[in-house]
Amino acid sequence: MVRRTKEEALETRNRILDAAEHVFFEKGVSRSSLADIAQAAGVTRGAIYWHFENKGDLFTAMFDRVILPLDEMKAATVDPDEPNPLGRIKELCVLCLRDTATDARRRRVFEILFLKCEFVEEMGPVMARHQGNMREGLMRIEEGLRNAMSKGQLPPNLDAPRAARVLHSFITGALRDMATLPDMFDVAHHAEQHVEAMLDALRYSPALRVDPAAQE
């Protein structure tokens, strides 16, 4: 009986998240109320508060559903025992772009984040969490690039912090472009070429090299 209750609770939680995703997408985050989400999910507001503290907590859980599955791949890029960290970085970037282009849930969530989420006062903790995720993402990318440098896959004089910012900007920019102008970005078919072009910039661009004068 306890197991069934846990399964039912998980089913209700997922139904609430599904409903929130669709309501946020249709109305925008600031114009969506917990009552709207409860009605779409077929539950009471009390059921929502059983699983989530507030709308911001619900939004964060919805976003985590599409981000957390990438954590294992992120860990591989920084693993010192990984023989091909640059290959893992490429796989992660391609998967992120291609999955967003082809997976309806992931695409909706990124469209909500980029186009339909106003970081008003009640969403302050969400903004702080988003900023924290960005900082962590930049750190992970830099660690992955340094791992690739140590394996001889990238130049030893690569400016890793700058390269990490460039690569991060490329991925987030591509995701935003897909949300804003989906008809102009056929990422599903060209994700690998786009990522490879970006990695070529890391390999060969003089602008991404450490300035010797800055090291003196």
C-alpha cells in the first residue's frame, strides 16, 4: 500500500509538472496562477502545495526535468580518466541542440525560459538559481576544456576562461535563436556541423589564445 501511495504521489507530481509546462507555455509564467495549473492538472491547489512551495519552485522542478539528464555527460567531460574529453564536449553540445530541436518537451521548456518568463519579484529565487546554473555551467565547460588541453586535444595556450564563455554563449544563443526563429534554424540536421565549427574556433582562433604579455 505504501509503495502504491508513493507511485501515486509521483504520478500526481508529474501531472502537475506537465500541466505547468503547458500553462506557462500558453499564458507566460507571470500570467499563470497555481489555480490555472491545478485546473489543468485536475488537482487541487493543496495538491500543488504538497509537492511544491510556490510557483518558482514549480518552475524550477519543470526546468530540472530537462536539464538533469545531461549531468552524467557533463561529468564525463571533466573526468581526468576520460581519454576523449573534447569528444564528450562535442557530444554534449550536439545532444543539447538536437534534442531541443526534436523533443517537444525540451523545446517548450526552453521557449518558456527565453520568451515567456518574466523575472519579476516572485521569480527572484528562480533568477538566482538560473544565474547559479550559468556560473556552474561555465565552470564545468572550462574544466572540460582544460581536460581536453591536458590530453593534447586543444592548444596548450588556449585561453580556457574566454573559450568557455564563447562556447557557452554559442549554445545558449543557438537555443534562443531556435525559440525565436524556428523556421530559420534547422538545428536538428546541422547540429554537429555547427558544434564542430565552434570547436574549430577553439582549435585555431588566435583571438582565443592567452596573451603572453598578460602573463608577464
